[in-house]
Amino acid sequence: MDVSFILDALNDKQREAVAAPLQNSLVLAGAGSGKTRVLVHRIAWLMHAYELSPYSLMAVTFTNKAAREMQGRIEQLVGLPPQGMWVGTFHGLAHRLLRAHWRDAGLKENFQIMDSDDQLRLVKRIMREFNIDDTRWPPKQVAWFINGQKDEGRRAAHVPDSHDPFSKGMRELYYHYEEACERNGLLDFGELLLRAHELMLTNPALLKHYQQRFVHVLVDEFQDTNTIQYAWLRVMVGDTGTITAVGDDDQSIYGWRGAKIENIQNFSKHFNDVATIRLEQNYRSTGQILKAANGLIQNNDDRLGKELWTDSGDGDPISLYAGFNEQDEARFILEIIKKWRDDGTALKDMAILYRSNAQSRVIEECLVREQLPYRIYGGHRFYDRLEIKNALAYARLAVDPNDDGAMERVINVPPRGIGERSIGTLREIARDQGCSMWQAAEHIVQHGVMPARASNAIKNFLQIIDGMGNTLIQPDLGLGDVFEHIIQEAGLIPHHEKEKGEKGEARIENLKELVSAASGFSWSEDDEEFSSPMMAFLDQAVLDAGEAQADEYQDSVQLMTLHSAKGLEFPLVFLTGVEENLFPSKMSFEEPGRLEEERRLCYVGITRAMEKLYITYAESRRLHGSESFNSPSRFIREIPQECIEEVRLRSQVARPVSMQRHNYQGTLQKQNQSILHGYQVPETNVSMGDRVKHPVFGEGLVINYEGQGPQARVQVNFDTEGTKWLVLSFAKLEVL
């Protein structure tokens, strides 16, 4: 049979991987090296050159989308649908096994799968049943603990004993949870893999059947496997089968959710006679971008080793921009976007990447002002995020306690013992008496309508909101201070601290960024339609949230976290906020291996760019509610200097200042007076970088602005009085 068509259009290394002998293979597939093509062609090669039945192959992916794409490309290549072949996600294939062998797995025939919401509801029900304090053991944290144990392959009985009461409580809850699931025939996602693994270990005949059936197993994104996934693969392959693992240790960025880079690093130790093939030719990026990525990632130890290259030319150097602050950084990005758009590049071909979700707010505001459509890939707009909507609901209640929508949203967030039954009673009283839910709550407290425990919980909530309302009328507090107080009194930070992992951290960062947004909000007493800055801010937040994201098919700028960007590519990429303590994150210095993972994340970000990459940082940044002066990230210094040009306003290009040893805070005044000069406040005679004089505060430097014309606000760093925001129409500034 002529099989040459399978190898056509492949480069030498791709052919080596596709036509490798029927043995264990590790394909180290660099970014943009065509790994999906290799996987698909490998399957076709096994079917034609080795005449293996599709029935004897199993291909494992991480997403249903990837599985569907693989099936479609196999069908396109061989001309026939791969009937009988098992192609799917880890969870999907495990589910298929359990449905076929439910009795052997000790399951009910009609077992049900729970999603994360169903799982959380079950945890809460168990805690109510056993009268367990959900403030000490938050349900979300319990679910996170259970899932983490299952990812490590541990049942409740295998969780190590601990003298710590909290850990003992978690283990006990895991026991109760297992019993409830068993009793009701329920499986969560983690249980699918764990039960499928146990099924094989406890049924030797069944295991032998599948080991003989699946002659060859193929796995995509191998660097993302966790403990139980890796264990299941090793059992399924056994000593008789073979495996092709395709992955890239340099793109292992999900350690925080259980992925073990050790799985790909130790692959050759756990499987026999492994052939390692490196795919290093990149078909995505220019030579300069790849040289930067290679130089960066070489700073990580214990790599399996490879170096990306391309024959498509060097392209432009990477442009490095030092913004004076986050507003300046965002304005620069928008200037470049508009230039590329005017030169004919579609907005969908431009991506802005950031380490922290909270960084999107300032960028979003600039895009809205410029009326440029955008989409948040894999997430929500800032004012649409759950924790932000909760904080705003508290603020709305502080302004108007009779806001029923806000009250329903947060009366039991965080949990304070006001359940659905109590809320239902509030609704009934409000409806019967024609009053607000707040007034109904006051009625319950005053007349003892409900049991003491529920009544006291409602009374406590009313007192919290009253305290927030009192904060609004304190003249010495700015809007940022008010929001900081509201978030603190509501208990939102401790509430999300109980959410382990990156999600909880991101929610806390977003709440702190809300304080920053409020602190920098521009409001004038001349705005007669608003009775207070809080009312103006809340209305603006609603309007920003109401600006629906660009339609999926509308040409729009793409915004996303670096984690969300993996697997994507764009002609123009902005890698933003590349500063110490932000990227790499401050927390990466506290845990072994985290800094290396941050560097891999930066490597992923760099290799998303096809034609042009901009790296930006801010010398001062107000983020998470406070202003910081971070130095440029070590990752910038680790990129070969010859790959980078520093870009300033008015198209100046220079050797990167960031490569030199100097005190960044000490150079702010000197360096940025010249860098900033040129951004004029619209419809005024004031520019950023101007030296100005105020009749009371003396002389200073204009470092930021918002708005235009006489009502524009400027931020001035005064020589003796510090930084202040001033409205130009009142400030009487003299430009020196």
C-alpha cells in the first residue's frame, strides 16, 4: 500500500515522529511546530503502514474541541471516518469505560455525573445534614479539597492523618461526601478518572482485555497531565502496549491546578525504550521572536531541551515600552492598535495579554473611550465579574437600602445564615405589605416574626449595611476609601481567601482593583445629574457592564490572561505589565518551582506573536488598590539584548534602559519628564511631562490625566506635597 501521501508536506523531524517504529515515543513539540498535524498523521500512519485497526488505537486529549478537531482531520486525511477508534478527553474516555463496566466498577447502572455546581450543592447539603459550620469549613474549599485529593488518586481513607482540627474536619467531610455519592449513584469529574483507574487495578481480566485491545495510545498536551491521569495511562499501556506522548515541558503552566511537569520529565524512566523526537522548526513566529523565547527559557533548569528556529526570516525586533504608569501604558497600546488598524490589520489579529485579570480594567476603559470593540477571551469584562457585581451591590445598598435586586444578591454573600427559606419569607412580607425587602427585614427584626437565629442573622446584615451608609457621609473619605471600607465590612476578602487556587486570588485582586478604579474616578460637583460621586461611579459601572462584548464574529481586539492564550496565535501581540512582583508574581517567590512556571508562562506569551511583539511595563502602577514602583521584570533582562529595541513617544528608538543597572524609582522624575512629554491633554495647553506651578502646592510634574477640556483632571507629582489630582478649571496651574 502506498503510504507516501501521509508523509507529504511534513518536514524531516515531523516525518521521523510520524513514521517512528511501533514503540514508546516522546515527541517534544515546540510552540508552533505542528504537533496536531503530527498526531493526526501518526494515527494515519499506524492505520496504513502497520495496518492497525482504528479499534486498536486510543487518542487522549484535554478538551472536547481538540478531540472533535482530531477526528475531523483524521477523516479528512484518510478519507474515512475513524470508526471504532477511541478519541476523547480523559474524562470522556473514563466515562465510556464506566458506562460499559458499571457493575465491575461498583456503580449503579443509571449513575449520574455532577458538574461543579451540582457538587457544591451536595457539599452544602451534607454540611447542613451534619450541622457543620460553613464559615469554618467553606463549601467551596471543601469541594476544592476533595477534587485535589482525587487528582492525587486518594480516597478519604488514604488521606494522611493529621492532628490539625481543620485538616481532620476536611477528611471527615470527604468521608461523608463519598458515602452520599455512593448512596445516590453520583460521580463528580474527579471520580470518573479515579474510579476508572481503580476499575483496571481491581479487575485483572478486564485490564488484560484493554491492554491487548489498545495496541497504541496517543496523548496530546502530555505536560498537562496530573497524577491520576498519568497513573491511568501507565496502567492502560502496561508492558504490552505502546504510547506516543506529544507535549512540551517548556509550556507546562498549569501546576496550580494539579498538572505535574515531572510526568513528561520522567517519561523515559517510566516507559521502556523511549525514542525522543524534538520538533523545533516553528511555523508561526519570526526569528527575532523565537530568539527571545529561546534566550528566556534557557534560564530554567531540568529542561528536556530544544531550541525553536524558523526559515521565514528574522522580522522586526521586539519593541519594549516603559510607561510612566498604567494609564500611559494603556494609551501607548491603543496608539499602536490604531496605527495597525489604519494600515489594514484586522482588530481580531491583535491580542493584549496580561498576567492578572485585574489588569484588564484600565485597558478596557481606554478601549471603550476610543470606541474600539473588544472581547475578553475565556472570561468576563471587569464590571461583569461576580466579585465586582457583589461589591457594587453592597455599595448600591449603602446608597439605597430599598434596592431589592442588590439585597437579594448579597444578603447571604458571604454566607451568614440567611437561607432560601428566610429570603422567601422576606419576599412574601414585602409583597403582602407593598414594601421593599429592606423594610420587610426591619419588620421581622422589630416584631420577632422569625426564629431568633434567623432574625439575628438578618439584624446583623442590616447593621452591616447601616455602617456602610454612615461611611458615605464622612467628608474626609475619598471614594476609594469608601469602597475599601465596604469590601472590608462585607467580608468579601476573607470570603474569597477561602477559595483556594488562582480563582480565589484573582477575585481578591479584582476587588482591590475596584478600589483603584474608585480612587481614580473623575467627578465634579458641576455634574448636577448626580447627587454624589458614589452615584456617578455606580451609574458608570452599570454603563460599562452594559457595553456588551463584541459579537463573537465581530472584528474586535482580543484581551486575555496569559493562561487563556495558550494554543492561540496573533500577528500582533502586547505582553503587558512585565514587572517584578506582577510578572513574575510575588507569590512565585514563595513556592519551589513557581518561578520556573512563571518563566514558562512568559515563554508561552512570547510565542503567541507571529509578526510583531510589544512588551510593556509601567514604572509606577496603581493596582489592587495601592500604588507600587516595581522594576522591570527579570524576564526582560533574560531576553537577548540584541532582540529588543526600546520605543518611546515620537517614535524614538534606543537600547533598552531596562538592561542597564540603575535605580528605577530614583530616575522617575528625570527620565519621564522627557519620555512623557508629547501627550497633550485634549483641548488644553497642558501636556504630560510639563512642569507646573500651583498657588498652594508649589511646583510639580504632570504625570497623568483623565478627560478633556477645562473639566479634565490632571495628576501632578508636587515636589513637596506629593501626588494630587486636580480639575484644570479650578486648579489655576501655571505651565513653567
